[in-house]
Amino acid sequence: MLNALMGLPPVVVGLIVYIFLSRSGPFGALGLLFTPTAMIIAQVIIIVPLIASIAHQSLRELWAEYHDLLISMNVTQMQKMRTLLWDARRALLTAALAGFGRGIGEVGAIMIVGGNIDNATRVLTTAIALETGKGEFALALALGFILIALALGVNLLIHWIGQTERDSRW
Amino acid sequence: MVMELFPLTLTRAETSRRGKRLVGPVDLHLDGQGLCVVMGPNGAGKTTLLRLMHGTARLTGGSVKWACDTDEARHHQAFVFQRPVVLRRTVEENLTYPLRLRGVARKAAKSAAHKWAERVGLQPHLTRRAMVLSGGEQQKLAIARALITEPALVFLDEPTASLDGRAMREIEAILLQAKADGTRLILSTHDMGQARRIADDVVFILGGMVHETGPAKSFFDAPQTPEARAFLKGDIVE
């Protein structure tokens, strides 16, 4: 299920959120369309399956490793959870950063539900799309470099955390 | 504390999985003294018997009774696995873990960890990650972590099965010291040399059934059952 949700095309997510939040949609009365809140909702739908899938996988591996010991120690459910979350903290952070990495580069869904309104719902990616459309390549490129630097920074961080994670295991 | 737990009595105890009986029915009576070795070839049911006594294998028939309440008994036990399970933490954090679970203050837990690390020869590795230790060191850590709560009884499931002779002897020395300190040990092994060296009592298991129990000396000198005689001779027993 998580894996299936991970494969959702962002544009389709944006379209569905748009339909739900539009005036005639079930949540139209909330007036959320073309607001940052709508963009957050779309991003959450896109990112959560990715984060949950990576987190689930690492916690499952850790549980397989610790299972016998924790059962034998007769730990409570709460102690079990605290132990697993603490010892998987690097993997969980990696999951969160992977989600951030995906979110920061997202354009399709937030363009649809945010509307790319100046000073309101315009973000780096949608600004790049707009400036490119206008033929302002210099500005678009400059913004692109900033985005690349951010994405690269996050990826380096993920790589570094992954490294320390491996060091802690081997 | 030992007197609170023992005797341990298994009456027609058995465990099955998917309709296949793994161990039992077993009738066994163990008192609270010394080091008991559960012996038998691979696949005889040693691990399952230990888990059955410890309460981590599901009892599908009969009973396992301690002198005290089962939950209380479990609180005074520890289990060491054949493949050492170490937490993804430092050696010191591994040692303090069971104490912290029991609400021991951080400082007291740390001081106990240092004492035990010294006792098992892991003092120089206290700040290292447990995962980078050798197999023998990891097993010593697992044993120290089991003993740090001063349990009345420790189950050890073939703790030296994958270790070399030196690590094996070092672990045996730790176990004999624990025994001298009053901890009851129940250890499974298929290594006859080890059993001869450290056993006070022997439980011989084969095909999920206990075939013979008694003092180690009489078991090795005059085994009562043909299966035990064959096993001691080194024959293949099934």
C-alpha cells in the first residue's frame, strides 16, 4: 500500500486535492484553494508515503534484530517503542530528509493547488517555471542554482547520516 | 534470590508449531544449584526447551512451574542467545540498558557497567560501538548485560557455538565465576568437551524428548540410556 502510494504522480495528487478543495468540492467551504495550506496538504500526501515506507523498512529490520532480546527482557510496549525509535534515529532522520528532498523539488501539484500567486503561494520551483515561461532565463537559472544547492545540501546530509548509520552497524 | 525461583518443575510440558510437536512432553525437575547443561545433537530441541522454560516459547500442553509467580520468576531471569544480540549503541550503553529499563539511576548504572566491563575484559572498549566488536567480544558483552541485573538464573543457548577455543575458555571462566557468585546457569551445548568441563548436572535431550537427567559425573561415567551412550561415543543419534 505504502509503495503504491509512493508511486502516485504528483500532478494527479495536485488535481485530486484541487477537486476536493475547489468551491464545488467537498471541502470548498474551507476556502483553502490557492493558499499555502493547500500546498502543504498536497505535499503531505506526496511525501508521507515515502517517509513512512523508508521508516517502516528500517524499523522492521531493527525489530527483527532486537526481537528475541526485547521479548526475553520482557520490556513493556512503551519501552520497546522507545528503544526502536532511539536506535533507528539515524534511519528515521534519513527518511525525513528524503521526504524533504522530494518536497523541495516538487512543482506540479503545488502549482495546481497553490496557483503560483506572487508573495503568497510562489515557491522556488514554481517561480522557475514561471520565469522560464516568460523567457527570463537568467533569473530562472539563478533560482535553479539555489534550488540545486539546497537539494545537494540535503542529499549530502543524507549521505553523511547514511555513513554514520553504517559505521554504527559495522 | 535463587531459593525464590527454584525448584523449576516441568510437567508434560510441550510446544508445537503448525501441528508438529517440537519438544515434549517433558517432565523435569531442576533445583537452584550450579550449572546445568542441556545436551543433545543439533536439532534435538535444546533451544526450544530453554525458551519453553524461560517463557518465550508458547506452551501448548502441560505446565512449567516455578517456586514463585511466573512473571516474578521471569523478572529474575536473563537469556543469552547463540548469535549475540547487541544493541546499536556503545558497549557502555548496552550494559546500562537493562538497568535503565529497571529504573536504576544513570550514575549507578554507569558504575555497574564499568565494573562488569572490567570483569569480562571489555573495559578498553566501553566507548566503542558494540557492532564493531568481534564475535567473542559481542558474546561477552551479551553475557555481561545478562548478568548485570544480578538475575537468579541465566539461560545460555549455545553461547560459544561459533567461537574459537580461546574465546570459549574466556566465556566459560566468566560463567564459572557467575556460578560461584550464586547465579544458576542453564546452558545448552552439543560440545561434549565443554559439558565435561563445566556441567554440574546434565539434561540429555533428543528428538524433543528428555532422555536422561542427572549429575554430570554419573551421566558421563555411566549413561543410563542407549541414546546417551551412543551420543557420548560420538555415534550419530536420531
